[in-house]
Amino acid sequence: MSNKQTKLTNYKATMIAEGVLEPDYPDQYIEAWQHLIDTGLAWSLQGWFGRVAKNLIADGICTMKTRN
């Protein structure tokens, strides 16, 4: 069951990305990474987050937030 109305917090997105929390639905894992990229947290947390985020972007799974 997909419930994309559920807003991810920075904490929950980080915990899902690290594997500490199970996603509520399968796509939430990718949504968590996209949240970390969009908020910039992927680049300010430990280096592992940035490396995984870059790979997800390179693989076309996530996208880089566009600047206005």
C-alpha cells in the first residue's frame, strides 16, 4: 500500500536510508533518498550518504534538485 501523503521527516528519511527503520511501503526507500538529496542532507551527513546519493542519481533512480 503506497501512502505518499506521509511526509518524511529528516530523521525518518535518514533512518530509512541507513536501514535502521523499515520503509512503510517499498517506494519509501527511494523517497527517503530523494528527500535527503532535495534537502541537502545527503551532502552534509557522513560521506557514505553522499556517495550513495551520487550513485542513485547517476543510475537515474533519484534526481538532483534543480536550483531556481
